[in-house]
Amino acid sequence: MNNAARHSGADQVDIRFSRDNGDHLVRVADNGRGFFHSERPGRGLGHQIMQQRADLIHADLAIQQNDKGGTTVQCRIKNRYAS
């Protein structure tokens, strides 16, 4: 959320909390210029910090650049760790 607000240039951010097969999902999507506009995928400090935080809670992190601009970040916390 912080990255979307500070760096994306987005004027819309969509935040969703949901469950899928017992897992907890957190999804943040924006319509900004995209996460990878100025850095190589997986190499930027922002991505590294998000991945470290996901690892701490045994979560899977997925970052996608949207076709029409913007970025979607999804964090999946496995049911066995969600308590």
C-alpha cells in the first residue's frame, strides 16, 4: 500500500482481503506506472523487502505488471500459518 501511494503515480488503489481454499489472500492493485518501470524484476529494494516480509510469515508473494498499467501485489498466507 505504501509503495502504491508513494511511488506509482496511481489515482486508484484497490485493496482486497479474501480466502481461497482456507488460505488468506491480500491483494493490492493500482493503476499507476507499474512496479518494474525503472528496475529489473526481482532486483529492486521494494521487492526484496516485500519478499522478506512474506517469508517471515511463510506467505507466497506474487507481483504482476498489469496490461493497462499499474501493478498487482498478492500475498497468500497458507491456512496452516494463518492464525
